[in-house]
Amino acid sequence: MKLLIPIENSGVQYWRTRTPLWELEKKGLVETRYFEARQFTVTEVSEGLKWCDAVLFRGCADTSGLDLLRKYQSLGKPCIVDQDDFTFDV
């Protein structure tokens, strides 16, 4: 599976996203392509979307994140969200 992943370079992202994916890559189970979530080019993201099978988000806790998720879905890309806290219960 080819995963496109917006990253934020946080400790949570490192441990919950990058570390497990490195192990899956070693086993040949996934291919990954990352882009900086706050600093990216349109070309970088559009090429990534053409390449990937799915988009993997680490957290999606506000309305802007939900809007972005819906945009990716509207392009026909499945989206995977790793939500480590019950943000919506607060």
C-alpha cells in the first residue's frame, strides 16, 4: 500500500506514525511519501495524491482538519486517521 502522509515533526508523530511505518516498510508492506503539513507545494501534494493508495493523518482534531479530510475524500482517496485521544469527548 502506498501512503501519503502530511507530517508535523512532533514527538507524537514520530512514535505513532513514523516508527511503525518504518517497520512496515522494512517488511515491504507499505511505501510512504511525506510532506510538511504547514509548508508544501501544490505540485508536491498533487503528485503525491496521484501516486498514493490512501492518505494517512495523525490526528484530525479541528474543523480545518476535517475540511482537509473531506477534500481528500472527494478526490476519491481513502483516508486513514490515527486519533490517539478522545478529542471529541472534551
